[in-house]
Amino acid sequence: MPINHFFLDFIYNHSGDNLVDLLLHSDQFPGIDLKLAVNSIEARKKIIEKVPEWDTIKSLYFPKKLNAEQASSMFTALYKQRFSDGGVIVDLTGGYGIDSFYLSKKTSQLHYIEADPEIYEATLHNFNVLNVSNVVFHNITIKEGVLSTLGIPSSSLIYLDPARRRSSDIRHYLIEEYEPNYFAIKDELFNLSSKVLLKVSPMLDITESLRKIPQIKEIHILSVGNECKELLFLIEKDVATNHSKCNLPVFTVNFSKSQNEYFDFDLKSEKEATAKYSQGKVYKYIYEPNSSIIKAGAYMSISLIYNILKLSKHTHLYTSDCLIPDFPGRSFEVIEIMEFKKRDFFNIKKRYPKANIATRNFPLTVKELREILKISDGGDIYIFGCMLEEKKILISCRKIS
């Protein structure tokens, strides 16, 4: 369907409508593909959540909801600007162009590549609306032998966010299963640029990835609202690193409404660090590192840098008698420590009829623990079910930050 202003106005004007009702009254809107319109309205809402500054631009068009769900946020796209030195950038898997849009502000020229013709046309339209003039568009599927045919000049960075789904209901977590396959086109990438920024699944095992890609120079882990969203590998040509012996830097960030939390460390120091444990005690404050730090596995580094004590080897909660105002994660003031004993469940429910329950290294899920304690969800009290050395305990506390 051609992109026309009548259709775009319809999407914008009906963005607040009940979409089910809209579909049921398709006969009232002759000339409008209601199914496509509803899909576009849902996709637009998801994109605006990620890029709020586009909210007032009504002629932007996003035809597919799934692509909107997979798109980067403004926060993570802005973060990627640090990888640009002003030279040519290639975005091999452009999608709706959020990364391309923000990277284009930090480069002389950006080459946007997208296989899906509908997404390609929509993004080409959107960039014209947004007055982006330094982007060259390519509608082509990247596979072996294709990149060298596009006439792209030598580039300072290639960004690759390969598809991790081959159909709408099957996810792939291994790098070699992504499309395009990094390993199949690696030589072509490095013929064009000495640096590749590869985005992979946040579920991917970092240690295994380092074994497969010895050229990884940096690791970046990005969370938004304490949900891990992106795992990025900065890969450099002709750099074969023994990651077990080098100071490979890891950069973590959690973008939040109050303040952004940054924490950097290196894998060698983390591996060589000696744990600091609480020796069976819980002090005045409990600290839980944000999701980026947990994903990075910086369990020792966070303890040493902030001088806090780990509850036990596999319990990623920390404790201290000192309040740390800038801790990169959640902070709680402890109310009481309770043993996990059946005889005490009634009294626990009586004292805490409502609480937010979480489990960390505990033999029960949150749902199972809530059912046992018979505590309603909500309120300002938090209860952690966790292991303190070999003992199951419950920690009640109030959130500080």
C-alpha cells in the first residue's frame, strides 16, 4: 500500500481509539485498510514509548508491530554515538532506523541497509519527514558476497543487529544462528571497516561468546528501567585476544527516570578478586545491583568498589551498615530478618499483609513463596527470600532508591 497523508492522518487521529471497536466498524472507513491501520497504530505507540521526541510528528509511519517491539530505544541509540569518530557508518540491519537516526547525527555519512521492502519504504519516508539528509538507503538482504557490491566507501564502523527470529515464534540465541550470520560475512565486514559493533541477545553467554570471537575488544551491557535490553560487542580487526589474561573492559549502564547508573570493570580483575562475604550477618542496608551488572557477572567488583558484603556465593544481594547514595541498583533499609520456618508463616502474614516479594538464590519461585506466606502484592514493604550461607531466610525492608 502506498504511503499517503490520508492514511497517515487516520493513524494519528485514531491512535487513542479502542482498536477492537475500530476493526468492528471497518465499513465506516471506506478506502482504509483497517488491519494495516490498527497494526500501524500499535507499532507507532511502541516506537513513541522508545523515542518520545517523535510523538508530535504525525506523518511518521511504522507498518509492522513486531519490528517496533524489537527496535532500539532512544537511550540505547544515543549511547551508540560514542562509537562514532565522525567517519562513514554502515547499519547493516536498519529496521525502523532508530539507531541509524541517532548515529547519523555523529557521522558524515551513514549507509542504511534493510531487507524488508515495507520497513525500508517506511523508514525512507520517515527520514525524509525528519529531514535527515546524510543517509544512503539500500533495500537488500545481506548475505555472503553482497556487501562488496553496494559501493560503500571504507567505513569507521559497521553496526550489526542481526535477526534473532526466523519466524514470529522461534527465537535463536546462538550467534551462528542469527541472520545475517556474522561468521559467514566476517571477512567482508573487515574489508570495509576495522570495527564492528555487534548486538546480540541479552540472554547470550558472555564467556562462550568470547571463546567464539577472540577479536572482542569491549563489552557493553545496556538496561532500560532495570531491564537488560542490549548486549554489545565492539570487535576490532586483527585483534586476537586471550580474554582470560587481558584486562577486557566491560561497560554497564542502566537508564532510569531518576538518574543513569554507570559501572565499569574488567574481566581479569573480576576473576582474580577475592569475595567479601557477610559471614552469616545482614546489616542495616541491603543492596541489589542493577540488571546490567548482574548480567556482566561483576559480583566481586561491585563488592570491592562499594565496600559491601555479599550474603553468600550465589546470592547476589549485598549488605552494609553504611548508606551508599549513588549505588548502581536498588537500595533497601532492613526492617527484620526472619527464618524461613513454617511455624512463623502466620505471624509473618500478620505483620506484613501486603508486600512486594522477590527471591534470590531461593528454592521457591515468587509465586510459590507468595502462596505459602499468603501475602497480598503491593505496598511499600519488600520481602526477599534468599540464602544466607546455607540457611533460608526472609528479609523485610523498605526501598530507599
